[in-house]
Amino acid sequence: MAATAQATDIPTEAQQCVTCHGDKGQGTAQGPMIGGMSEQYLDAQIENFIAGRRNNTLMTLMAQSLVDLPARKVALSYFAAQGSPLKGQLRGDKIALSGAEKLYYQGDLKRGLPACYSCHGPSAAGGGSFPRLAGQQADYLAEQLIAWRKLERSGDHDNTMGHIAAKLKEDEIKSLATYLSAIQ
Ligand code: HEC
Ligand code: HEC
């Protein structure tokens, strides 16, 4: 079980990741949360760093060290199996949704903005090719949306997130990031 993982339970292949991502992938000041995200999503991002569709000097170097697929699989499956379970959120238990929550669950039809919920799921838990956003560092979430706007991140199918990020206002990016980061 994740909760009882000891340093010795961390496979060698994943140990070099811990300095920046934390022993359970919970994230540190040096790197975002990766624990509890699907292996499929994590693997796609390693490919994106290797191919230059995402740019981060340190993480690109790390990704390049993961060309050996069996070793990569061991590291990623360790982190995919971590992650704090989410409490789940009952919709409809609040009368007034905050602006960010409304965008998350309903989108904004007038601007052609789809609900984040339709892909990232209830409580932003993610799954499959959709990353978990719940509990992720707010600064990191905002940086990713801005990176898509500046065409500095790509690799998502049909530029889905690029189109969405381009429609978000700066203050919406901030409030969404704060909202998502606080979901437990
Ligand atoms: C020196 C620090 C550092 C180390 C060591 C490191 N990473 Fe990272 N990693 C980062 C940073 C910083 C980012 C965010 C990059 C960005 O902003 O695009 C990141 C992002 C990622 C992402 C994308 C997360 C997401 O939500 O899209 C994955 C996957 C990842 N790292 C996996 C790994 C694995 C696996 C290892 C070990 C083999 C590792 N990292 C080692 C710093 C590090
Ligand atoms: C049609 C599906 C879809 C919708 C709707 C959607 N997303 Fe995404 N989102 C994705 C996919 C797929 C990815 C992963 C892209 C990749 O693999 O590079 C992603 C990635 C992200 C990331 C990067 C996470 C990380 O760990 O790096 C953020 C932040 C994000 N989405 C926020 C949002 C927000 C906020 C909304 C609503 C305004 C939203 N998304 C709506 C499909 C969607």
C-alpha cells in the first residue's frame, strides 16, 4: 500500500526521480506531483520531453535517461501506483459554484469552452490519457496552461488543450489552478 511505502520499496529505477518528485510522487519545490497519474499519461509525457514537445532543461535530461523502456516502465508504474485517494465530491451539494468550479463542471458554451470535467473527470481525478489535476501544484497547473497558450507545450491529441488554454483568460487560469490544487 502506498501509505506504508518505505524508502526500500522504491525501485532503483524510480529513485533518481524522488529528489524532485518526492518519494510517493507527491511533488516537491523542484518538481510537480506525478503520483497517482496513469502510466499511460506519464509515459506520453516522457515521450513529449524527448521529442521536444515540452521543454524543461532538467526534466528533458531525465527523460532522455529513460530511453530504456523496461526501466522506464518500472519507474512509471511505481509512481502510477502512488497518489493520495480522493474524497470525491458530491455535485449539487452547493448552491453557488465558484467561478472556477463552474468552468470546471459546466464550461462556457458561449465561448465554446468545454467543461474540464468532461475529460478530467469528477473531482479532477483524471485517468487514462487525462492527467489528474486534483492536488497538483497551483503554479505548475497555471504554467502548463500558459505554456500551451505560448505554443511551448504540444503533444496533446488534436491540440485539444492548446485550443482550450487559448480561450481562458489570465484570471481564469489563476482561479482554476487554485481551485484544482485545493481538491483533496
Ligand atoms: C531535477 C529535477 C527532476 C528530476 C530528477 C526528475 N524530474 Fe520529472 N519533472 C521535473 C520538473 C521541473 C517537471 C515539470 C516540467 C515542466 O514544467 O514542464 C517534471 C515533469 C515530469 C513529468 C510530467 C508531469 C505531468 O504532470 O505532466 C513526468 C511524467 C516526470 N517529470 C517524470 C519523471 C521521472 C519518471 C523521473 C525519474 C526518472 C523524473 N521525472 C525526474 C523535474 C525533475
Ligand atoms: C476534451 C478533453 C479535455 C478537456 C475538455 C480539458 N482537458 Fe485538460 N487535458 C486533456 C488531455 C488529453 C491532457 C493531456 C495532454 C497531453 O498528453 O499532453 C490534458 C492536460 C491538462 C493539463 C496539464 C496537466 C499536467 O499534469 O501537466 C492541465 C493543467 C489541464 N489539462 C487543465 C484543463 C482545464 C483547466 C480544463 C477546462 C478549462 C481542461 N483541462 C479541459 C484533455 C482535456
